[in-house]
Amino acid sequence: LSLVRTIYVKDKARESLLKEFDERIYGAKPPLLTKGLATFEAVKAYKIAYDDSILFNSSLPTSLGNEYRNYIIVMRRGLPATDWIPPILAWYHKFKLKGLLNLAKRLDNKFSADWIMQLTPTQRIQNMNDVLKAIEKAKTPEDVMSASVFAYDRNQLIALLDGPIYGRRFAKYVLLRLERLYFGHSSVLNLPDEISVEHILPQNPAANRLWSTDFTLQQRDFWLHRLGNLLLLSPRKNTSLGNLDFAEKKQRYFKDRVETLPNSVRVMELQSFGLPKLEARHCELLQKLRDSY
């Protein structure tokens, strides 16, 4: 009902759901929706759209298939709110499957960019409502795709992703996005129920470890929290193993925790992890993100 309210009102909720329906949907002049059968039919239509496009209760054609599923899986898991869902439902209700994958890509880029660049929740909601308005006005999917509602400052976004991101709320989403980017869409991305963001070069390496000879203090400070030094792992084991030297850490701390995470699995292929490898990994991951945006 909250999603239906958003689709009809296209504005941030200011009152309780009941009051929003009474005053802003039924009480609009002219009414956006009438009580009774029309309301039940509207809710039914958007419930079907939700089941098909978000819960995948219907079979998706090969033109969408697993790639679309994997976009939605990462968006639901990684984004901080569901304000991007009403545009999906409105699109599906109007255009069905035509261009739905492209819409998901645009929404993912726009919503995540707004979040990473620290737009307020109100601004993010308004931007998604602008997408809803573009869908309502459009006669074809192409009309929506050519609208300016998906714009964002790509250079500013990449500059933020190039800096220290550990500890930022969006860090897990960015790494989930990379898992999707490195995943072949021959199947559905199977993410662990619990995932943590962890360092390869540890935060507090012991003085007698190779980490302390492979990296100067200045290098550690610069690279510690940046993209190239981070990966996703499934639930924690003994955290004391996190300070082991790379070869041993890879086998005892990473190995059983990256099985379904394709980007994290790639770390297992590295024989060492000194500064050149860290820099190369960072540049590769950043370029992967830049290309995806």
C-alpha cells in the first residue's frame, strides 16, 4: 500500500498511510483513485507487478533472465532504502518487460550515485519521484530513457570511490556491485545470508609479520581503507587469523568464506599481496566501477 501511495502521489509521505490515501489520493481534485473496486484493482495490479519484477514469482524470459534478477538481488541487498521500487512497478504496469533491464540499470546507477554522493534521503526520494513522473508522461520506454532524471556527476562519484571507503555505509554495496559485475549471468547470484567487509592488508599487523616489511606506515595509512584492499567475506571465523601473513591468511581466513563471491575468490588466485598487487587490484576494481557507471 505504501508503494501504491508513492506511485499515485509521487511525493514524500507526510502523514500516516490512511491519511495519505484519504487526503492525497481520494481527496485530490480530481481524485487520483476512487474508493471501492478501483482501489482493489489498482492494488492487485501493482501486487502482480511486485511479484513478477521484484520477487520473480513469474518466469522471466531469456531477454531478462538472470542478469535482471542479479541486479534486483544486489539492489535489494545493498541499497539503503526501497525508493527505487515504485518506478520499477510503475514501468512494469505500463510497459511490462520492454526495456525493464535498462530501467533497472539506470535506477541502480542513479540511486546508488545519489547515496554515495551524500544526497539527503529527501533528495533521493524526490529524484525517484521525478522518475515516476517521467514514466507517467512517457508514451514509450525510450521517452523515459532520454529524460534527464537519471543524471548524476560521474566524475565526483568516481573520485569518492577512489578514496577511503571502509566504514562508509555504501562500502558493502560497492563490493556487492563488484560481485555482480564479475559474475557470469548463466545463473542467479547466490549471496551468503551474512556478509562482512574486511581488509586484506590488516588494520593492525604485528611487527614480526611480512605486512610490516612489505608496506611502510605511510603506505598502510594511504591504502588501508581503499577499494583495492577490501573484500566481502561470509560470516566471521576467528578474527585473530586476520593478521596472518597473506599466504597463510588466504588459506586459513579467506578460503572457506569466499566460495560464492566471485570478486573475493579472485584474491585467492594471488600469490602475494605487496604494494604493486594492491595498487593493481585497486585500479582494476575502480575501472570496473567506472565502466559500470
